[in-house]
Amino acid sequence: MSERQLQPAVTGFMADGTHVLRARVYYEDTDAGGVVYHANYLRFAERGRTEYLRDVGVSQSELSDEEGVYFVVRRSVIDFRLPARLDDALEIQTRIAGIKGASFEVEQTIAKAGADSHLVKVDSTIACLDRKGRPVRVPKSVKSKLDRHDGAGSR
Amino acid sequence: MSERQLQPAVTGFMADGTHVLRARVYYEDTDAGGVVYHANYLRFAERGRTEYLRDVGVSQSELSDEEGVYFVVRRSVIDFRLPARLDDALEIQTRIAGIKGASFEVEQTIAKAGADSHLVKVDSTIACLDRKGRPVRVPKSVKSKLDRHDGAGSR
Amino acid sequence: MSERQLQPAVTGFMADGTHVLRARVYYEDTDAGGVVYHANYLRFAERGRTEYLRDVGVSQSELSDEEGVYFVVRRSVIDFRLPARLDDALEIQTRIAGIKGASFEVEQTIAKAGADSHLVKVDSTIACLDRKGRPVRVPKSVKSKLDRHDGAGSR
Amino acid sequence: MSERQLQPAVTGFMADGTHVLRARVYYEDTDAGGVVYHANYLRFAERGRTEYLRDVGVSQSELSDEEGVYFVVRRSVIDFRLPARLDDALEIQTRIAGIKGASFEVEQTIAKAGADSHLVKVDSTIACLDRKGRPVRVPKSVKSKLDRHDGAGSR
């Protein structure tokens, strides 16, 4: 009973300005090459960014419902170093690398849990848009929450 | 130039009340078992239903925008007989098996193109909903278009 | 440091013969209807079955590598009652409903965490195959582990 | 009958060293933002590369089965300019931008069919690997087929 109440829906935490999310590789993530399908690393990356934002108190659904502000990926650079495989426990590390006027930079790595080096690296530019798809400044409330955990500043 | 203009975005046609859609299996559709990931047959089935409706003149986006009517899958029964594999050219056969007040029945098979027997069979109940998610009758305009191609009636 | 070591990759547990897995709904799971794409409930269901098996000590990769035995979904019946939405914390409940010679029955529900009633119900027949895709008996080692947690027997 | 035999599984063609593939956007491709889920553009891109290779006579399954050579994506740079939406007919343009020893560069755009400007641009480095995952030279048979359609050379 108590175990049930304590059980979270996800397994992430913040450490030194970097958010760490654990995720398992299931059949749905793999392809006939026997490894994770390359596009699916962007899914893991998005889960990591979402949980990062949630952890620092930024609710994307509230932002869009109340302020009409949306985050969209504007650009991603993905280095596929080594493949992840079925059953792997992955660790998605996410940190904010910089905040500009209407966008922010996110640096992410995906590694096997406990491993020293990563499998995949994803650097993304996230833009803020209004309901009509026009660029708007990162809201102050968001910026202050991101600043506090800014990976660059925390070192 | 003319080749370009003639080139369609999809490759489907209607034959004797049954709609046939061709689709290729790509890496994205497969899993580490070397075959199509089981949930993805529902994707192929939905492509088949969508192109069936488009072919008989039912535009789902118009229906939802103009009449506030949505189609949702209420129930699916899937028999996975044999697996499809990377590079297979599949043939998705779709026919309407019956129309009730607020729903209709769709019978679909997925086979290798040119094969006599199917790999997977998907029987689905599709419900009509209004904007608030309440059941509504299948619109007359839709019913008359489906009736004309009703697999049961065409035999 | 210790938080990191304690952090699991997934969040599941067994209670009274039923396995419960928590999972978050991300953008990747949704569609333009604003809800979870219907085929993706089969993904959540497969995650639930995988973690059930892992929890009772059945490793699917060991089974296939060492004994040449594979589990495949032979049939699924899915009732889509109500949709899950972005950011929902879902609870996937999995129990074994019966074991036959070369297959077993799994009953699953997907609900919002903490809710009394489910959104989606998935009943599946899982078959055991050898490397050539022929049906084989459920291995004794697996059967004894499933029996112990058989939902039917635990009542 | 004859319509059936003529009907291809995919709809692509080569024009001036650039391969063009048409593809429809289905619900499966979209997300709750009402647009194509960002990771799924990599799926469209991979379909385009696969059909390009098939069109110039390179069979990836034969290559891996007979010569033990695999193509993997080593790096992708994706610019998300504008979103694609449900029902859009997309045109995926693929051209080879250069061939090095053990890899080749592919430049791709995804646009609405008939549009002058693209929605998304994907530049990828594709590496050749042997069965053990070590880099190997692009096989001569592949290189000669790519050279003939090399986008750079064809101008």
C-alpha cells in the first residue's frame, strides 16, 4: 500500500545542474538491426527535457494553456557514437547550456546507466513560440527557473 | 516534369468494395526480433482506413472542422498469424463490414503483396464522437458513401 | 551519490499477483487528436508484460539466447474506453490469466494512476516459439515462475 | 486486375541526381501539438534514403547478408523550419553530397508536395560498418552506383 503511494511515474533527479533520467529500452525502441532505432534517441532526449522542466517547476501544459507559450525544437545535432540495445537501462543527462532571447540551448547525452562514456549526444535549440507560431521571449518565470540550474553557471 | 505531377502521395485503389493500399516495411517498423513490431500493424491498419475513407470521399479533417464529428477506434481484435519483415511490400485490405447507429465495423488484412494468405487480421469498431467525446450517429453523408462500398453489400 | 545508486530504471512492483508499472505520457505517445495514439497502448502493454516477467525472474533475452525460446503476441483484444492525455501518469496492471501448453493469457488494464476505473483494457495470448518459429511448450522454469504469481490462483 | 499489378508499393523517382519520395502524414506521425512529432522527420528521411538506394540498385539486405556491410547513421543535423500537419502530402528529396572512404554524406529536405520551400532539412553522415561494428570502406559496387547519381557531380 505505502509502496504504491511512494512509487513515482518516472525516475529522474537533478545533480549539479544536470538532470538525470533513467529509462529502459523495450522492443518498441529497437529495429531489425538489433539496436535502438536511430530516430528514437530523440524520443529519449525529449523525455529528458520534459522531466528536467518538470523538476525545476516548469509545466509545459500550464505554459501553453495560461500564457500561450510553446516550446518547439528548432534544431538538433545528433552524434550517434554507439548503439543502445534491448533491455539496456539508459541514463539521459540534460543540462541547459545557455538562454538567449527567444530560445535556449540544451545539451544531452544518453548513456548506459553507470557507464563512463555516452552512446549518443544530442544538442538542441529550443524556441519559444506564441499561439500563432511566432517567436516570443522566454518567459521570465521560466528563465529564472532555468538560470538557477544553468549547467554553465553551476560550475 | 509530367512524371512528377502524376506521382501520387499514396498507392491505393478500390476493387469490389475492398480498398487495397500498398506500403513498404522500413527499419522504423521493425524491432530487435527482426520482424515488424506488433503494435505497428495497427499503424498500417489505420493508414488503410484513412485511405479508404479518402477514396470514397470522406475527409476526416473536414468532418471534424465543419461538423465536429470524430472517428475513434473503440475496439480492435488483432490476430498475428505470421510476421512481416524489413523491405516487404505489404498490401493492406480494408472493407466495411457493417454500419450501426453511431459506429461502423471495419475488417482488414495485412498481407505480402501478391500473396494468397494474410499475415495479420485486424477487426475494428470505429465510433463517431462529437467535440465533447459523446457518441453521435454516423453522419448521413458518410453513411451513404460507406454504403455504396459496403463489403457485405457488394457481394 | 547514494540517490543515484538507488534510482531504478523503471518503476514497477507486484501486488497480489498483479504487476503494476507506472509510466508517463510524453509527446511521442500522443497524436493530433490531442490524446494517446491508439496503437501506442500496445506499447504500454508490452512494457508492462516485460517488467512483469523481469520481476518474476524471467529474462526474455536469456530465454532466447540460452534456450532458443521466444515469446510472441498471437492475439490481442483491445477495448479503448477513454483516452489518456499528455503528462498523464499511467498505471499499467498486468496479470497472468492462464497458462496452456504452448501459450499463456495475459490480462492488462491501463489507467490513470490513482483512478478507480481503467482507460484501456488489453487481453493478449502470448505464444512460445522456437528459433524456427514453431510453437513449443512454455518452459517449465517459466511456468513455475508464472504459476506462483498467477492472478487466477492468487485469489 | 492490371491496375493491381501496376500499383507500386512506394512512390519515388529520380530527377537530376535527386531522389523524390512522396509520403502522406497520418495520425501516427503527429503529436498533441497538432503537427508532426519532431523525431518522426528522421523516419521520413530514412524512408527517402532507403528508396534512393533501392532506386540506384543498392539493396541493404543483400549488402548485409552477402557482404556483411551495414549502413548506420553516424551524425544528423536537423533544421526544423516549419511543421508538417495531418493529411499533408510530403515530398522527401534526397541527394548524395559526397562520398569519403568509409562514409557518405546525404542532404535531404522535407517539403509539402508542390511547395517551393522546405519544412525540414536533414544532413546526415552515413557510415559503413562490418558485422563487428568496425568502419569499412564503402564497397566499390555501392560507390559506383552512388557516383553516377552524385548530386554534386550531376550539376
